[in-house]
Amino acid sequence: MKLLIRNLARTTTENELRELFEAYGSVQSCSLVMDKQTGNSKGFGFVEMPRPGEAKAAMKNLNGTMLAGQPIRVKKAEIKPEKGDTDGGTDE
């Protein structure tokens, strides 16, 4: 399950985020979204956990938790359609 983590401090690292979520289970991937021009964090990122039960536990327990002085928000990431897929994926 892919989780969206928002309201991260700009100083939070991927390692810190990974460690936070590993307390609830295995983490398949962890990435911060970076500004292409400045190279700084945009304040949000994604964590992917292969076991839905662990991901749900992490989401429930970490949402609202203070990290680097800020309350983080954790929710299930929504799957966006592929770019250029405007017809809902049907081939006609």
C-alpha cells in the first residue's frame, strides 16, 4: 500500500521517514518529493509498505504525530491516471 505523508519539515530525510515507518513493518520504498530547481524537499513524500495491515497500522498511529516539530499527515495515496490517458483507459 502506498502512503502519502504531508506536512514534513523541509529538513526531514528519507532515512528518518523510513525509520519512522519501519516501526510498523517492512518498507518497500520511501521517497521525498524534491523541488527540481532548488533541490530542497517540497514537504511531502511517499512510503510504500507491501503488507496492507502494517500500512494501515502505520497510517492510524502516525497521522498527527510530531516529526521535527511539525504534525505530519498520513493517508493512503490516490492512484492518478497515466498522463495522456484521457478516456479512462478504454481502447476504441
